[in-house]
Amino acid sequence: MDMTSIAAAASSLKAAADIAKALGELKSASDIQAKVIDLQREILSAQSSALAAQSDQFAMTERVRELEKEVARVKAWDEMKKRYSLHEPSPGTFVYALDNASKGHEPSHWICSKCYEDGVRSILQLKTKGMEHDHYHCPNCKTDVKARGSRPRPMVDPESGRW
């Protein structure tokens, strides 16, 4: 909160009180009118400073609320990421795989390593399934991941070399 707004409001209110005290000592109407104008000016100044302080307080309250939400998100992510470990489905390709101990009712899946590092859980989606490699796609950052194919290879007859 801007302390100058609060100090300005307090100063204006003190000045207004001093003017109000002085009003009782005045005898002429013109002197009273001048002091009333001074009093009104100080009251308006105090109101303006109070409104500025209130606006500052509102902005700071909103900022605290945003920071609390961010802290909650970070704490939740810290708990979530403990459930995954780094996995290398193909040489040089890395993903985070759901640990078996953490699985519960969730199906096995991988999450994107880039998104993991950015604090986001983005489940890789199978794009194409191949004999040698399967291709996965991250819906969040659009990264493609190649993994060793999980399809069984057709059996080759060793004598004829045919399938």
C-alpha cells in the first residue's frame, strides 16, 4: 500500500480539524467563508488520498490472491511430478513415465519432458504406430517423440526368407 496516500489523507484531515477550530474564533462573514473554502479543499484532498489508498490496497489484495494461486499451483505440480520418472523409450529420446507405484487407476502413460520442465503435465498422444518406431505428439507444445515400436515383428521363415 502506498503510505504516501495514507499520510496525505491524515495530513489533510489534521489541517481540516485545525481549520474547523479556527472557524469558531472568526467574526466576519468573509473570514468564515474563506475558512469554509479552505476546509472544503482539505476534505476533498483527504477523500482523494483515501481513495488512492483504497485503490492501492485493492491492487495489492489482487496481487496477493494471484500469488496465492501460483503457490498452490506450484505445490500441486511438485506433488504431481513426484509420480513420474525420466524414461528413455529410444536412444536420445526422453519422456517422463508414470511410476507403477503411483499408477492407481490411471492407465500407463508418458508426459512430455519439455512440458514437465515447464511445470505442465501434458500426456503424449500416439500419432502413428510403426514396425520400428511409434510416433507420439505433445498436444501442449507440439513436440514429436519417437519411441521404439511396440508392435511384434512378423515371423520370418528362416529357410524361405518369407513372412
